[in-house]
Amino acid sequence: MGGKKKNSNIENASEEGKLIWTPKMDEALMDAFLHQHNLGNRVNGSFTTKAYENVVNELKEKLGKDVDKDKVKNRIKTLKANLSKSHDLFKTLLGFSWSPITKLWSAEPEVWDALIKVNKDVKEWMTKPMLHYDTFVILFGNDRATNEKLEIAKELKKKQSSQHDNESHNTIEEIDHMVSQNQKSQEIENEAMGIQEAINNVARALSEGNSHPPLSEAEVWNMLEDLGLNSNQITFAYLYLLEHPDKLRAVLGCPPGRRLDIVMRVVFGTS
């Protein structure tokens, strides 16, 4: 009985010492690292010891929690890994954008459909918010590209060294196996490139389709008349907006009560 009680006390103590990170705490953590980034407390992309000390002190002051360097390192590592999954998936795909308001990746339904057809797992990103993604890109966006290049260089060096060491005693079967593995790797790479190109083609097609005005010519004219422009202004704005459908979308996207202000700014350069 005594032994069980002792184990129970140990478990409770372990739970009490465990820091449970909330979204608010994660935000404070990312902001603290951004502060150190802006202060220049990084060397070759890595945060300095002083930066970690400052982050710990800032979190203790803001959160009133028992935070130490190890807990900070473990949490930022977890956040970086989670955010990297999304970053690596969408960074080269056309038609996708991350919204700082909804914290979601957004795209036209046709673009999502094209991606989901080849990878059903990405469907979760349609409704799964990516908190702190904007801060992540500032802090670690360049690191991702640099690390990828370093990993490729390491892998090439490792393969070259291995091939040199085994060159003199590779059997025919081993050589065939190596060739087969290289072919499979190339096939996977080609398939990934094909998927990316297919999705980008859909995005390009949608983009080209969006070059057409979102309203008919008569609807554009009626809208300008309703805004109370004089005849000369209507003629000029009508021709300008039909020639620049992106500007017309900007006008249509704002609240109706602000459309006159937007037209005067984008068409006539006045407010």
C-alpha cells in the first residue's frame, strides 16, 4: 500500500511540474522570439544564449508561469515542427494564400479539389487554423530553405562517400538494388513535381479566368450612376474599370457605403 501511495505522489508531482501551453502562451512565446529577432540576437540564424534568457524573463513577466530555458526550447521546437508541415506543403503551390484574419489557408474550390484528389490528408487544412504562421515565416522561413539545401548537400556527400567505400566490393545484386532505389526515388520526385504542376495549372487557369470583369458592362455603368458621379466621371471610370477588372473587384469587395471613396481613389487618384 505504501509503495503505491509513493508512486501516486510522484505522478502527481510530475503532473504539477508539467507546463501546459495554451494558445495565448504560444502567442506570447512567438512574440518574445520575434522581439529578440528584431533586436538582432541571432547568429547565423540561431538565437543566442542571451536571447533565450530574455525570452524566459519576458514570459515569466507576462504569464506569471514557471518557465525555464528547456521548456522554451521544447515548445518552440514543437511549434516549429507543426508549422513547418503546413509551410512545406503550400509554399510552392499557386492559388493558395494564408489569411492573417482567419488564420486559414484559402484557395478557390477548384484548386482545393485538385490538391485533395492527389492527397486526401490536406483536406484538414481547409478548416484547421495555422496560428502564428506570419511570425513563423519571419523567424524561420529562411531557415527552412537553408536547411533543405544543407540536407541535400549532406545526403549527396554521404552517398558519394558510401559509393567510394563500397566501389571495390559491390556485387551485381547490390548494384542492381542501388539502381532500383535510385529509380524509385526519381519516380517519387517526378510524381511530386507532377502533382505540383497539375495544381499550379488549375490555379493559373482560374487566374486567367478571373481576368474577365465580374459584372456586365451595363451593371458597371448602372453602379457608377448610382454612386452619383457626373457624366464625364462615369465615362472615364466605366472605361477604366472594364480595362482593369482587378480594380473593379476591389470596388465591389468593399462595403456599398464606401464604394464612392474607393472609386475616387483607384480611378481618379483622389479621396
